Amino acid sequence: EIQSILPRLDPNCDLLKLMLSVAEGKLNTKMVEFNHKTTVCVVVASKGYPGDYQKGEVIKGLDKIENIPGVLVFHAGTKLDESGNWISDGGRVLNIVGEGNTV
């Protein structure tokens, strides 16, 4: 998952330049530098995925994890309902990435 790779890119890496070099088939491995952290990505999927899956389930607990250092939340199959709650709207709902020195 790209969600677990991007946080490891060196902050000085020019992502646009990197993507253009990939598109042009001129990727130079020396321009890709990563930090030495370890990342783990957990995909939260809707019940029934990859077959018929449910939509509209309220996602609880995001407020508890979004401000934890080293934790990133990537929304995929989500949307806000009329009340401002995050709800599921796809098969792959969230990607939760933890970053640290070890697993």
C-alpha cells in the first residue's frame, strides 16, 4: 500500500520530480531516499468486501486515533453524513498507518 510507503519518504524528496521520472521511465534510485522508520498499514473494509458490502455504517473512534503521534488515517470509501458523522461508502473504507522504530 502506498499509504505505508509515502510517510517514509525523506522530507526533502521532491515527489513531483519523482513521479515525473517514473512516468518518463527515468527513475534514478538515488533520488528516492527513505527514513529508517517502520510502517504498518491496516485496511478497514466493509462487511462483505470484496463481494457485496454494506454502506452507511457509522465509523466510530476516529477522533481517538487521529491525534496519536505516528498514526495516519487515510480515508478511502468514506463520506460525511447529514449529521457530520463519517460513514462507510465503499469496500475499502480506511487505511490506518502506524509509524515507529520497530513493528
